Amino acid sequence: MKVIHITKTITSPKLEGFLGFGLKHAHAIAKLLGENHIICRSKDKKPHTIIWKNKVYLHLIPNLLLYLPLTIHIIKKHKIDLIVAQNPFINGIIATLASIITKKPLLCTVHGYDFTINLKNWKFKTLQWPLRKIVLKMARRITCDTKAVRNVLISWGVEPRKIVITGSYVDTKMFNPKVDGRAVREKLGLKEDELMILYCGRLVPVKGVERLLKAAKIVLKNTKKAHFVIVGDGPQRERLEKMAKELGIEESITFVGLLDYKEIPRYMSAADIYAHPAYSESFGKACAEASACAKPVVAFKVGGIPEVIIDGETGLLVENGKIKQYAKALIELIKNEKMRKTMGEKGRKYIKRYEFEKRERKVAQVYRMTARGV
Amino acid sequence: MKICLIAPKAEGIGGIATTIQQLKEKLTEKGVEVKLLTGGYIGKKGLMNPTFAISAATRIKKVKADIYHAHGGFSMTALIRAKGHKIMTLHGNWHRAIEFLHGKPAGKIAKIIEDFCLKRVDVVTVVSKSAAREYEKFNPIYIPNGVDVEEFAKKARKPVDLPPNTILYIGRLSKEKGVDILVKAWRQVRTKIPNANLYIIGDGPLKNTLEKQANKNVKIVGPIPHDEVPNWLANATLFVLPSVMETGMPMALLEAMAMKVPVIATRTGAIPEIIQQGETGIIIEPNSEKELSKAIIHALTHDMKPTAQKAYEKVKKEYNINRIIDEYMQIYTNLLGES
């Protein structure tokens, strides 16, 4: 079977960092199905194709206007059986048109960032919403990460029958408790008895890092043993650094900045507690990765997080917005070493259900069923 | 969720029967209502046994279910008459099996029937990667047969006392399984290793001929219930599957591997996917007495424990029943659109 993925942001195959895991997924799908084509934007002047082993074809297209004609051309030339849109907006529209013209079934994948959009925003409501609705209606099947996303899709009026939860994936080999984190602790200048509380992710409003800082203030009033480490970059960074100073906790907080993805497991291993203060999350991959490293997670009960982290078992979850309770949960874990350990171990065990191979098989299964018209 | 499983037989040994039993047990545990539509086993294979295909096709209308899940080529006719979601699980290449048993014209007719039916079902699943390639145009989903590795070993409560150097064959006694070749090869093994024993377990058309051919130290045990299989495997030195033509995934082979018994099998059907030469067992060309006797002698005179251990790990990882049930469950939920 041959499948074509329509996506936007793989800019150049040289950018391994961004591609890294996406490529792994592309190869796994090609291996399970036979042939995998990917259409994406590039900065090169002319459209061209890169062919990897395992029959992965990367078609790089410089101009959005060329997307549709070239997609149709590729579908006809390679006799593609299934079209997959990687989000229900621009890619979705192109995929839908291609699907109508070539009469091939369409499958649409809904990611976290599609899920976080706000229906009350007028720009979204008037411009994007009608287009998205058409794509979701035309798609024969829609895949998403968690039950939370499924519920949102149903509230948008999508037929429940069409939605398949494939789950996201965590690289349990890359993220494992055996990774040595001592070098990281040394680099950060942490003392033996100091506990490292980590956050990894973009510094954007939806992640709610300012809530973590507010909670940190309360925690540090109680105990001096904690040190907060923020990994990641984003438009909010300056504001957050200023805020840390205003709260008077800048000495117990380190902003590490953007890191290579390969470095993350070391930071996760070095940490004692993983804190995730997001307002909304479809899956919460960072939380799952922390669990894979056998670390307890403290987060708010939002989106798909309750499906990834079990409250009281693999981490502590707090009602959204209750910062005092959030700080309390952190203090509880800081004081209780045994609890940290058992929660971490349970988390590692639980997260194995999101293994890469398992999820790929699930995705391949859905692709095959959709291609058969089911 | 109500599921109707359709299969020619649901008891005894063999890939289809075992899968049906496992599905019934595990799905019921998960709260799924399972109904069975099966025929009696009359000991004959292929077109010699048309009763099931006809009787099931007439009975199917009376069984109400959300999903109809058929196993094996002969359940196809019943399946396409069903009203609801339809899943076809092919245990091997059906039209080629018919061709082997009844000649080319029959095989061609079988292929036409097969094409007609497979176009009309919702999902096609196959048990081997080689079958997945052969049925590529129907977009099959590959789900192998599985063994309940932990439970299976526990079932060996009363192991049968077998003499040392005992070789075991478990399966149907018919031409395509190559048991006659095994009995012929046995003479050469006996001249080299006089205290070796061969136990043949199973039933089938070749039973009488084999009993005549068999000499000393060959014991034809006859048919046993599936629950007894672990008891026999527990003390066996070696398991041999000399198939000439294997179209599906041989269950007995997986079960022997799950019991950490070293295995010898032939390069046919899905077997090369399970056995890597020297890694997880010994694999030989089919239809060769010489190679078979050589392999048996080699296995009896060398330490096969590491291979058996590797084979066990492979079965536990790739052919684990829990993984397989999960994948069938996913198809069911995807068809019904439940979460």
C-alpha cells in the first residue's frame, strides 16, 4: 500500500533536529505499509524529491501554489492509495481538493496545536473555522492523540464514528532511568541535598510557566532545598526572567534556554520532580517522557494529561488554576523521597503503553482500513 | 459489543481452533459478547469437507452481532451473507492450499471465489508477512497467531514422562505436513543415535500408513486435546515440524518455542519469519529426508539451550497473545467507532 502525507514544516532534510523523530515515524510507516510519500515546504528554488531507503519519498515543494498540482501529479504517478493531511487547515484543504480530484480516500490527523485554538476568537471563527469544518467533514477518518482531543472534536460536530485515537509516542529507549544525569547537576551547580524541579517546553503563554514561578515562590518559603530549572525558549522568556526577579526567587531558578533534543533525557534524569504547568495539552509529551525516565510529574488536570499521568499513582494532578494546591503537591513530593521513587517506577511501567512500535502498528492499521474504505 | 466468530472448528489443535479459543476467552474477559458459529470436525480437509461452508452460510442469518469475524477460507461464504461489519482473517493462502490438495483447476476456482469475497468484506487480516505481500491488493492487516506465553507454561501441570533424546511432532497427520518424510528420515537418525525416540501426536488421513511404516522407537500417540500439549512439550528434547507446504502460521511451532523446546522446521510459508537459522532454531529445505536427518542428529549432539532461550524471547515479544488481542480489539473499536 502507498500513502502520501501532506505536511508543511519540514523545511530541509538537513535539519535533523526538527526532523529527528518525524523521520523515524516516516520510516516505520513505510516499512509497515510498503511506500511512504511526504510532501512538504522547502526553501529551495525548485521542487525536487529525495528518496531514502525503505521507500520513503520526500517531495520538497517551494511554493504553496504548487502544492495542489504537484500532489495530484504524485498521486497519479505513484498510484497512491491514501491521502493523509497532517492538520485540518491548509494541508487539509489541499488534501481535500486532491482527494476530490483523484477520488482517493482522505485521512486527517489532528495535533495538539489544532486542539488548543480558541473558538471565541473572531479571526479563527470567520476565517479558519469554515475551512476546517469542510476538511473534517470530507475526511473518511480522523486520528488524534487522546480521549480529550476526541471529545473536543465531537463538540466541534465531528461524527464520533470517524475518530480513532492512535495515541502519541514516547521513545522509552532514549528516555530511560539509566541515563546519567550527574554531569548536568554539576553543570547547574546543584548541591547534593538540593532537589531539582524541571520544566521542559516552549515558553509560550499556553504552557503557563508563570504559574510555575508563582508556585515556586510558595515552595521556596517552605523549603530551601529546591532548585527550579526551566529548559526551553520562546517569546515569554524575558518576561519570565523579570518575573523571577520581582518574586525574589532568581537565585533558586535557572533558565537553561533551548537545548538539543538529545540532551533532554540527561536533564530529565538529573531532575527529581518534573513540573508541567500548562493551561492546555492534547497529550503532554514532556510529561510522558519524564515518566519514561521514572520521575514523578506534577501538573494541572487539563486536556489529555489525566490520561498520561495517573493522579496519586504516577504523579500528582491539581485542578486547573489552583496554584496554592500545586505548590502543596510540589512540597509533598519534595518532603517524601519514597513517594517520588514509587511514583517514578509506576510511571515508567505505565508509560510503556505509549511505545513507539505499538503506536506505529496502530497507525498503519487505521491507514489500511481507511484505504479499504472502512 | 457483540462479536460472532466463524470458523470450521473451534476445538483441538491447529492455528484456527487455537485462535478461536484464545479470542473467545480473552474477549469475554474484556466484556465483549462472543458468539461462535462453527462446524463439527470430521477429519477431512479442504473440499472434501464442504458441509461447514454450506451449513454456516444458512445458519449465519440467525446470529445477530455487530461484527462478524471469520477465520479460514471456508468461512468466507457465510461471512459475505452476514449483515454487519465483516472481518476476514486468512490463516494462510487459501487458494494455494486448495491447489496443493486438489490440483490447479480447483485452485483457480478457489481464487475467483476468494477475490469475490475479499472485495466484499470490510477488513482483511493475515497471519504472516508473506501472506500480507500476496494479498497486498486487499490492503491486509498483519496480525500473527499468538501464544499465551506465561499461561501456557503454567498449564504443564502433569508433564508426560518422556525418555531422554525424545523428538516430538505435533500436528495433523497429512501429506502437506511432511510426517511421512520424518518417519523415513528416522531410520538414518536411529543408526547414528540408537537411543533416540520419536513421538508423533495428532490425527489425520496418514495415520494408518504411518502406523505400518513406523518401526521401533516410533510411537504414534494419536490425537490429544489442546490442553495436553504443554504436558507433552515439557520434557521433550526437540520439536520437529517437517512441513512440505505450510500456508499459515504453525501454532505448534510457536507453542514449542514458548516451552523453550529447541525446534527444527522447514523453509515454507511463514516459518522463515519465525526461525532465523541458528538464532532461534534450525531451518531446512522442505521435502528432504537427508537434510532432516542431518539436522536432527546435529540438534541431538549439540547444546541447543541458547537457541531455545532466544526463541522463547522472540515468541514472548512478537507473538504474545495480549498484543494480538489488543490489535484485534482495535479493529473492532475502529469499525464501530468507539473509543
